[in-house]
Amino acid sequence: MERLAHEARRPEDHSIAALRLAVLCGELGEPQRVQRNVGSRETKRAAAAIEKLALAEEALAEAVNLEFSLRFEDAALVAKEALLMLRDLDAPSSLEARVSDAVVVGGTIAVGSFRAEDIDQVLISAGELVDRAGCMTGVRPSSRIEAHIARGWVRSFHPGLLDEALRDFLRAAQIAQQCGMPNLQIRGAHRAAALCTLRGDPRRAVSILKPLLELSRVAGSPETRAATLSEIAKAFLESGHPGDSLAPLRELRTVLPAHHFLVGSSFQQEAMALLRMRQASPALEKAGEAVLAFSRINSAKDLAAAMHVEALALAALGRRALAMNRLSEALEAGAQVTHPIALARMRYDRSRLLGDRAAAAAARREMRTFAH
């Protein structure tokens, strides 16, 4: 907690963790000191509210720490517990902005990890977060930015809301730019570019990302620089230039060699690039590195994606039975947490290996529902 609070007090937003913690720890201080100052000036009701709010903020700080450690599902569980504490909080008006800030931060963490069958309810929750962040005086800009990113993320899972999702991501980037928060500006732009790539518009993704490369080198944290390299490599890959994606992917691994998520993503994308360059054996090796990296963190979605690429490399080498088994494992691992387009692509590739034309056609139709 001390380390996180120290990072939150930095004058510049050197990392996403510092930004999110600035929302929480910047006003948290020491709960004991806050309570001592309350006795003579506030009612018992206010004192109880402050104590309960401090406990919720500490839980949210723990959730941020878990999120930064890539333990997304654990972070969501802790955030939901904090939100339960805040839900029935009988707080005086003087605490209203601080409570709203905490609710927005907790909500953005909680909605970032959800199951497909819960999307309708989560969409409502994400919309309420944006409304609350926008209308409450005292809610920090970083909270508003995170609320737009969270709502955009949930909307991106709904085929009828993709344009709205893109607007949320771009709006988040715009607010961050206006507020001088380069890491959050880059994060919002990353989400927008990733959605463009996913929808089959990688050229637009490249146009969004290219201006950010220099910004990420000059003003961004190592995490945002590495993430920018990852996203632009993905866009090059999907726009039909696999060779151009290799240099940014290899640079990424020198920026953050111990970051399992970003390193795993770089190996996965390099494997795809090598496959498209008809180099199946080295592609299989890189895909295996990605599976190993994602096995070290609690992210079923990314592990499923890496296994999918590994299956494609096995199929390219003529090892069809192993490829089908790997695709089945990938579908099982990512069933509830992987984006519908990615799941449809897995089903499409498995159907092709099985020679099931009807199933392949159905999967292709499903992919098209998320395209332009």
C-alpha cells in the first residue's frame, strides 16, 4: 500500500497504476488521522461514513494493485466487495464527490471482467458509471476517462454498439489529451485502434497509433510504450504487412522483458506474422513461448488466443489431430471471457480442419455481424 500511494503522489502520470491510484490514494491519506480529526466537528453518522469509506478505498487500492499485477478476475472480485460497502453508505454531502470517485474507479475495474451472459446488465452498469462521472462535481478527470474506457470495452462485445464503443474510446483519449495525461490518452487510443483492427479496418488503426509512437517514447511509461508497439504491430499484421510487424514486436521485448502479458502478446503476434510469411516451424516456437508467458498470469482470454495461434502453426506443419485438440482446448479456455469475434475465428478454423463447411460458414457469418 505504501509503495502504491507513493507512486500515486508522483507529479506526472508515469503509469496507469499511478493514475488510478491518484484517484484513490491522493485523498486517502491515513484513515486513523482522518478519524481523529472528525470527533469534535462531525456527527457520529459522518464519522461512521468516513470510516466505511476509508475501508472501501483501501479495498479499491488493493484491487488496483491486483489489476496492475494482471490478476484481472481477482481485481474485479475485490472491487465488487468495495462497491458493496459503498452502496449503502450514508455519507454527508461533503463526502459526495469522494464517494462518487470511488464508485467510478471500483466500477471500471468490476466491469472490466465479466461473462458473456451478463452483458446486458453490465452495459447498464457501465452507462451509469459514465453518467455518474460526468455529472458529479469533484470527480477527477482520470475517473471520467476510465469510465468511458470501461463503457467502450463492454459495448465492444455487442455487435450493435461497436460505433458507440469506438466513440467512447476516442472520447477518453480526447479528454486525456486535454488534461495532459499521456498514458491515459495512449490507453484510450489503444482501445480504439484494437477495435478497428478487430473489425477489419487495420489501416485506420495504424493512422490512430502512428502519432502515439513518439508520444509514448517521450511522455509515456515503459508499459504504454510497449503497449503502443504491440498495437501498431498488430495493425501492420492485419493490414497485410507481416514483415513490418517484426521490428516493433522485438523492440517491445527490450522495453519490458519481465512483463509476462506484453511479452506473451509479442510472441503471439510474431508467431502470426511468421505464419503469414510461411515460416511454420519458427511460428510454432514463438506460439509456445506465448502460451508459456500467459500460463504465468491469470488471463484465460490471452491463453486461449495463444493456443489458437499454436494450433494454426501445428496445422501448417501437417499435424492436424494435434491442431484440432489445441483448438478445442482454446475454445474451452476462452468460452466465457474471449471476444465473440475471436471465438468465431477459432470455430471457423476448427471447422475448416474438420472439413465441416456448414459450421465454417456459420462461424464466418458470426464474424461478419461484428464487421462494418
